[in-house]
Amino acid sequence: MSKESRMRATINQKLTEMGERERLKELLRSKLTECGWKDQMKAHCKEVIKEKGLEHVTVEDLVVEITPKGRALVPDSVKKELLHRIRAFLAQHAT
């Protein structure tokens, strides 16, 4: 395991243990709904299903198809806010 992987695992563990991970997920959910991301993704899913036909699309296919667009559509402001929150949390709980 690389140093970066160990660091990510440690950060993730600390975020989870202290309940911050759930708070961040809730913040992300609300921000994505607020900015219309959720509606855009719902529309994209409908397009993909319409294009391929309902009987020819599995959930896995849909996830593979929409994930890149989903990531690209997350506004930079939301990414920056989450990163700021994580950094603030880590600064406050540095060991």
C-alpha cells in the first residue's frame, strides 16, 4: 500500500469515526439537489434508457454510462466547499 493510500485510509477512518463523513455526505446531497445536478442526472438516465431500451439496460450499465457525466457536472463551488470542510476538519483534529 502506498503512502498516499495509507493517508487516505487514515483520513477516511477519522472522518467516519467522528461522524464528519456522514455530515459531508448530507451537505453534498443537499448542494447537488440545490444546483439542479440531481435533476440533470435523472434526465440523463432517462435519455440513456430511452436510447438503449429499458429491457437492454442494467443498473450496472447505467452506472458506467452516467458516472463520467455525473462527476463532470458537479459544480466547482461544491467541490471547493467540500475540500475546504475536509481541510478544516483535518486541521482541527490533527494528531
